[in-house]
Amino acid sequence: MALYGIIRCGFFKYDNHLITALVERWRRETHTFHLRVGEATITLQDVELVWNLNINGFAVTGVDESFKPHVWQSECVEWLGFMPHVNQFRGNKFVMSVLDQYCRSILINDNSTHVEVERYTRCVALMIIGGCMLSDSDGCSVNLMYLRLLRDTNQVSKYSWGSAVLEFLYRELCTASTIGKGEIAGPIFILQVWALSRITFLCPDPFGDIPDDDDHNDQILPFPPFGERWNRSFTWTHTTNHSVRVIRDLLDKMEPNQLIFLLHSL
């Protein structure tokens, strides 16, 4: 399905103060961050680099249909392999903790049938989509309209998921930068890695070695994405974090050499 890069990146704790400072400088008219040294923004190349997501291919589109719970139950039985309770649906959304519990309750091995493997894979893909790529503000549910795109598992990798992720992030930044809004959802991992990678005074020092890829067989699995290097420990001795006031002040005093504009400089 070409979503392996997201799994390799693992978990990364978000700095809400940094995200807040960035949202304050987002301009809806241009979809860019208004910085002292100029305009900068997250691009398709950034999304492809950080998560190794496809940025070409079919558009991720669909109709946000609202069915009764028993219709969604039938969809889940056919494509996911189990029937959730009606209370586990929130309109056309589905509680992701149920997916997690289901995946932990079954065992996929060499004796599993092709249908069982495909259904399990769709469950994992839904959790990736709802938890990382296109997450809602509650972060606990996933829209079942994405299930329609996962029916043919051989076609999933041909969708331009990177374009969908970038558009979703732009929309969330525009919404969060509106007066009276106090939350943001979506691919925050992309936003934070972009900031820490390109704004030099925000980048922490690595604590420990960069993940070793010597034992990684790229003939079987894709090469790790850029975002994986953030899946380790860091020290913030020479940089600031968890302080909106300090980050605002640093952005106000930013010098041209403190922003990496070119992708090949990462």
C-alpha cells in the first residue's frame, strides 16, 4: 500500500508550543508561513521526503456518505472481517480503538488465508490514515469513506496520498489560524519535522546514533524515509522547546542563514 514509511517513522511527541507559534504565522491567502526572512511553506516534496508517500497517481477523492449503522456493519464484515457494535459508530466514523483491539486479537501467520491478510491490512491502513495522515481533531475515529479506497489493496499504492496529506494539512492550518479556533488536527508530524529540519535554531541535537540501516534489506522493504531519523532521543540543551514566547521571539529575530530553503540541503 506504500504506507510503510509512516510505520518506520514511529511515534514522535509533538511540541504544542512550536505548533502554536507556526500557526500564528500562517497566512490563508498564500498558504505560507510569514517569516522575517520571507515566505516559506511545506511542499509535496517535503511530504514525499518525510513519509515516502506517493505524490503522483490517482486523486484521493470520495463521497462522505452517511449510512445507517447496519450498512456500515455490513461494510466492515466484508472488508475488515468483523462486525462492530452499533455504538462504536459516530455517524460515518468508526472508533479506532476497536480496530486496534481487533488487530491484537487475531494472529496473522503463514497459515492465514489471502482474504484474512487483506482484511487485517485494511484495518492497519485505516488506523494509519485516521491516526496519522488524515486525523480528525478528536484523534480517536476514522472516516469510513476511506474504506472504499482500500477495497482493492493492489490499487492503494497508486493513489496520490501525499497530495491528500498536504491538502489536509493546509486546510487544518487555515482553520487553526482563524480567530477563535484553538485546535489543529491532521499530519502534525509533517509540520513539526518540517520546522525542526528547516529552521536551524529549532533543531535539537541527536542523543544517540542515527538508526542503522545496515540490516535493512531494501530488496524486500522500501528504504526508510527522512522522517525516521526523528525516531530517536534528542537533547535540547542548545535549542528551545515548549515555550511559545521564546519561539515567537526567535522567529521575530530570524536571520536568512537560519532557514533552509532548498530541499537538497536537508
